[in-house]
Amino acid sequence: MTDRGWAPDSDLLGSPLPGVIWLANWRATIEQRGSAEVLVWSVSNSPAPAAAIATQFVSLPRPVSSAIIKRGTERLRQREKGRNSEEPLSVEEWLAAFGAIGVKIQTFRQIPPGEPPFFGGAGVLDDFIGLTDRPHEAIRAFASHWGPLGICRHLVPWTHSLARRSPISVEPLCSPLDVAGSQGRKGWEPLDKWRDYSRDAQAITRDALALRNSRTRSRVQLQSLFRRVATWLELAAVPLVTYADINERTAWPCGFQATFAITGVFQIIALQLLGVVAGGRQLAQCTHCGLPFLLTGHREGSRRFCPTCVEKKVPMRYAARDYRARQRNRRD
């Protein structure tokens, strides 16, 4: 534990704006500490550059494709000739215009935030549960964008010390490992804990999917699932904040609202696990890799593919195989 005074000035606490996730920028590296490899992180003044491995994630930024820039450039040329000049600039045109003057741009492949608890961090849970068996570089890339889990000396997220805490308590808060001398701007955490939490989150989503689709659910199974989700939420200690955009002409409660104040990626994951179990989003299991993922819209056909497999063009391989099978059947 460290001096209680570190927390109010720490960049780890993110933004308290209701309904908005506004976290710090991060830098992350993999280093050796004794016999173990650890994730070393620090708060940065600018976003981390998009890594090549980021294209395998749903929630991480990736470079704008050359095809998008090409389409945007062509539309700008047509606009200069007087075509569609009254229409607002499209996203592709903006990207092409900024790229032409040397501004480096990244895009996010994110779904609309939707209803709480999915108001931000789109795709975080999908990516996090896939870290279990991926190389260290995948964890580093994820942490470089979303930040650390904030593991403290008890080997759990430091926010656990906020749970069930009395407002008049004089006990010091926990803090992430090795942040005492940097006011929360530098620290480290074991990579093994990342894999442990990723494995647990994956197991929770798998069990939620199985129980939701099962016609028989035992009390023991349900108690186990709900208890594990409750543990995540208690460790995350997500605060509830209220705010009022008062308008006496609207229906009751006339603009009074409440939402969560996110302080870090562990809390985002905990809330999205809550949403999975509570029915906030429909789960599916990828036909190819078998990992659970959150459906983001209507899907045709009996097969379901996660965003990572879609990125790798796995559905096209399945379609090609089906086509060859149909051709053989016709010849027979």
C-alpha cells in the first residue's frame, strides 16, 4: 500500500464524465523481472502508434486502408468539378483530405456503443477473452491502447480496495505495483495475471452461452456463474454517478440520469461481463475458432464467425468449400 494521496492526482482514474470513457494514453513494453515476464506500463502524452498486430483486434485502432483513401481522394476530385458540392464531406473524404497534408490518421472498427453497460469500450471483451493463448505482443498491443489492469500487491486490481469501503475509513487505498514514486504514471504487472483474468472471462462467457441455450439449468450452475460475475464487479468497484440535464417539459424524471464512471479497462470488462450474463447483448459461438463473441447485428445463415475470423476471411473459405461440395454433388 502507498500514501493515500496518490489517487486524486493519478491519470489512472480516467474521466468522471457520465456515460463517457476517456482514459489516458499509454505506453507498454514486455520486460523480464527475475524468472517472470511482466508488462511494464506508463502514461503517455500521445496515443500509441497502431501496431501490425492491432489488425487482429476489434477494439484497437488500425491504419486507414489505401482503398478508403483512394475512394475519398476520387470523391474530392469530383467535388472540385462541381459534382455533389452541396453535400457534406463524407468520412472517406475527410480521411483523404487529412492524409494529403501529412496528418497520420487511425480508424476504429467499433460498433455503436448501445445501451449501458455497453456505452463505451466496444469490442473490449471480445478482444480480452482472446488473449489467453495469444503471444505476449498481443497483450502489449491491447494494453498500449486500453491501459493496464492495475494489479496491486494482492495480485488483484487495485480497485478492490474501493469495494465495501466506509466513507470515513482511514485505511490507505491499494495502488498498482510500483506506482508510488510516479504519482500513478508508471507501473508493472505480471503477464500471468492477464492470462488468468482472460481465461476466467472466457470461461464466464462460454458458460453464459451454454446456460442461455440450455433447456435445463441447475441451481448450482447458475449460482456459480452469477458468483463469478459478482466477484468481477466487486473487484472493479465501478462507481455510479448521477447528473441532471433538467428539462421540465420532458417526461419524468425530467432529465435526471445515472450511469457508471469508468476508471480503467478492468471495469469496462467487468461491466461487459455483467451485460453478457444479464442479457444486454446476444452471445454466439464462432463456428471456426469456437470462441464466444457478442453479436452486433442481424446475421444470416446458421454459421457465426467472430470478428477476428472475419478479418482473416475465414467465412470466404467456408463458402468456397460449400461451393465445391455443391459442384461435386451435381456431377454425381
